[in-house]
Amino acid sequence: MFEHLSQRLGGLFDGLRGQGRLTEDNIKEALREVRMALLEADVALPVIRDFIALIKERAVGAEVLKSLKPGQVFIKIVSDELTALMGEANAALNLAAQPPAIILMAGLQGAGKTTTVGKLGRLLRTRENKKVLVVSADVYRPAAIKQLQTVAQQVGVDFFPSEVNQHPLDIVQAALKQARTGFYDVLIVDTAGRLHVDAEMMAEVQQLHAALNPVETLFVVDAMTGQDAANTAKAFNEVLPLTGVILTKADGDARGGAALSVRAITGKPIKFIGMGEKLDALEPFHPERIASRILGMGDVVSLVEEAHRTVDTDKAKALADKVRAGKGFTLEDMRDQFEQMQNMGGIHGLMDKLPGMGRLSADAKANIEDKDVRRMIAIINSMTIKERQHPDLIKGSRKKRIALGSGMQVHDVNRLLKQHRDMSDMMKKFSGGGMKKMMRALKGRVPGLPM
């Protein structure tokens, strides 16, 4: 997400860093570039106009004139205003209510609402330790109820059964009764979607809202629709008291116009952002972190949080102790590292959060594929335990057997073994106290590596 915006603004800021001071001319040129970047990102025109006006007001004021490095201050101004545009800070769910806290999900058809219900249920169960019940009031879309039941099973939350011949109001009232008697912390209600905003749909959602009186009414919208996402959310908000927005399919949106427009147009915060198809790919929306990603500065805080949630600390400690003791780095250790990377969202999920990665071109990113990691895991899994622990045993006939068992070629096995040797050599340098030497060797090879 935000690839186009990051690349455009990154080029602009690189030029500004070389300026001794900001003048009316280079501020004018910088503002024009920011405006063009936002237009290409499909940000709503009124939002762009107000955004540029705020930056100009701050950039030509004393704040920049007194600075020794005005180019850096201009970048900070853009960062601050991007953060303010998207909502300053994360707007958490308000679950401070007599259990069960009810969350009503609304949205158009095709936005990924049912899957998002499952993702949100999983997030509340795993991170907030909540007992969650989900129910589908969508009696119109074929297999909608069955889909939610399947998703609920996959994420480990309870599902309240319903039938297509029931009235949606009867379904949610029965689910609420079950949530109360079953001592659930949260009840998430999936409502019916439509292809467009219409009076019939609004009347039904309003009726459900009145009956349930939810603490959260969230609008689920496809980020790939750009500024139309913000306009649709505004239309819903005019007839339904929304408390927040969830952006889905953000991983497929290279522009980011929806994220930059929704708050300004609706006045409602973006509470979560869906960054992939996997059922754990739902993140709380932190405006300041998103602004940092846009400007190519990464999102190290989110990366650390993700590591705390997904990395097996016992395995990590055991590997660190093993390396320090000089006991070697086996192919099993290598596989564990690959699997940890996959658990953290894969290569692209990590790249989005690393400083400097946002400015990589689309072609450069296309050359780095998660499927390559999966292939290497498959190759290692095709080896015997002895081969994983003693890679030197893997010669001609063994390579052919491993390649055949993993569906790869012998040259793929050779490439994996070379990567293992390189990683093993690096581990030896680390264990021998040669950290500075290793960092110097990496200088210039790893984009964004702090030296």
C-alpha cells in the first residue's frame, strides 16, 4: 500500500535534503509535487486542497525560517499533517459496556465484510482474550451464513446458527439472547451487503441498529475503490451512526487514497486495516505509523509488536545460545527462520515496515517473492533429519532425491545450500565477536541498513 505515493514523495524529499534553506520558489515546487502525488493516489480534491493549505501555512512561517535544516523540517511538516489527516492516533474499539459488547458490521457487497468479521473475532480472542460470538444476518447472499460459519471455525470463535428463511431481526435477537446466557464478552453481527446504497438496505440496517443498540457500528469498505470508499462511507454515516471504518484489501491498493480521505470526509476514524487474505491479516490503524510508511521511514514499532506476537522466544533464545557457543547453524535452524518470517507476514509484510523499503520500485519488489521462501522450506522438508543437521552429506544422488521430493530442480537445491553456507558464515562472524566487521560487509548491500 502507498507504493506510488512513497516513490513520488521520496524523490521530492531527497531533493529537499540538499537545500541549504527553503525559499518561496522551492516551497512552491515542493507543494506542487505533493499535490500531484496526492492526485495520483486518488485522494479526494477537497482533502488535497485543505492539506496543501495547511502545509503551506506552516512551511512559510517562522517554524521553517528559524531551522538550521529547513528541508528536514518540511518533511516533518508533511509527516505531521498526514498523521493529523488520518486521525492523530489509533482509535481503539470501545468495549466498555455491560457484556456482551455488540459490534454491528455494515458495508457494500464484495468489500470483504464476512471475512473481516472473522478476522476481528480472531483479533479480539487472541489479543484481548475475549470470548466472542459471531452471527450472520445476511439472508440474501447465497452461502453467506455458511461462509461465516467456516471462517468462525478457522479463527476459533463461536458461531450462532441462522437460516435464510428467518427474518434478520429475529436472528440478531436470538443471537443476543445466546450471547447473554452464554456469558460472551463480544457479539459481532454480520449484516447483509448490497451492490449500492439503497433505501431498503438502509432501513434494514437501521432496524437492526435500533434493536441491538451496539457500542460499535463499523463500516467495512474496499480500499481499492479510492476516494469512492470515503464517499460511500459518508453516505452510510448520514443514515447510520457509524463509530469507525475498517479498510479492507489495502495490500492490493498501491495508491492509498481511501486511507487519506476517509477521516476527512466522514469525520469517523479508521480503526482497522486489512493487509491480506490471511485471517490474521487485520491490523489496528495507527495514523502516525502509516504516515511513516508513506514517507519511506518504515514502521519499526509495528514490526517489533508483530515479532513479540509471532516469534517463538524459546526457539530464538536457543538459537542465539547455540550460535554464541559456536555449535553451528543447521538447515533446521534455517527453516525455523523462514517459518518465523512467514508468520510475520512474509517478505513483503516485513519490507513494508522496514525503513527505506517503501521507495523500492514495483519491479524491484516483484523480484522478491514469498513463494521463494516456501520453496526453500519445501526443499528442507524433503531432506532427512541427518541431512538437515549435516548439510555436507548432501551430494549428487541426495540432491536429485531432495529435488524430486520437493518438486524442484537440482539447481534449486544447490542455491539453497549456498544460501545456508552464507548464513552460516555470517553466524560464525557474529559468534566470534566480529559484529562490526559483519556490518561493514553488509554496507551498501542492504537498503535502509543503519550504519
